[in-house]
Amino acid sequence: MRLSPVKLFVTGAAAAAVIFTAVAVLRPMEALARSDIVVYKTATCGCCHKWVEHLEENGFNVTAHDVTNLGAIKTQMGITNDLASCHTAVLGRYVIEGHVPAEVIDRLMNEQPAIAGLAVPGMPTGSPGMEGPNARPYDVVAFTATGGRDVFVTVTPRSQ
């Protein structure tokens, strides 16, 4: 059976539409793991700038916003004092608080657990953006919207 040029074009266009739709549906799930992280920080915080550079060096597409009232954003995102650090970020449905390493964010996006986000409370020496002497292991805390807390991973900083 031979198809006329018009039927061949229509069949090809329909197949292309199906493939385009499949790619468009799958791409956001794939892209969520490596891009479009939005960071809220103050303009004068050098370690926040270093953390943004760490994410970019590890393949993340970062949009950074310098804000004057970071506390309001933390409250809106459900960050309590025990989780707080110097910057707050959003990636997909997750909140990322503080100096969470890029490889831990990758793990979060690969596993996609039922949590609100991850936090590195305070500003531990040895975390991305807080490099320096006397680095010690620190916890990355998984938190839920209802107040649950659990250690997601303990990070041992590389030697300086």
C-alpha cells in the first residue's frame, strides 16, 4: 500500500506530534533534577554568593534574588529557627535551607522523598560556601511541613 504525499505528510506530522508531546511531558521531570533553583539571600553575604557558585559549578541553573527581608521568606517557606541559615532556596516542590551540597540536592531530586525540604542549620565550616580550616562533619536535615525532622545524610567535608 502506497501513501499519497498528503497522507504521508499527515502521518509523519501526527507521529512527530506524539514524539514532541512525550518529550515535553518527560522533560520537566528530567530537568527538575538539575535546573531552576531559586535562591533568596542578602546582597552582602559572601558565603551565599559562594554557595550559588558551588551550585552553578555543579550544573544547576541558579536565579539569585537579593532581598531585604529574608525572615519573611523563611517564614513563608516554613523555615523555623532550628533550621535557619543565611539563605533559602526553592527547587521544584522542595525548600533548600543553608549550605546544602549539590550532590545532596542531586540525591534529593533522584529519590524525591515525601518531605518539605533539606536544611543545613547554621553555617558549618566545611560546607559549600563555608570552606575553611577545622572543618567537621555536619548533618543535612530533612524536614516536613508538619514539623518532622530527620538526618538525611551526614556530610564529611573534604580536606582543605
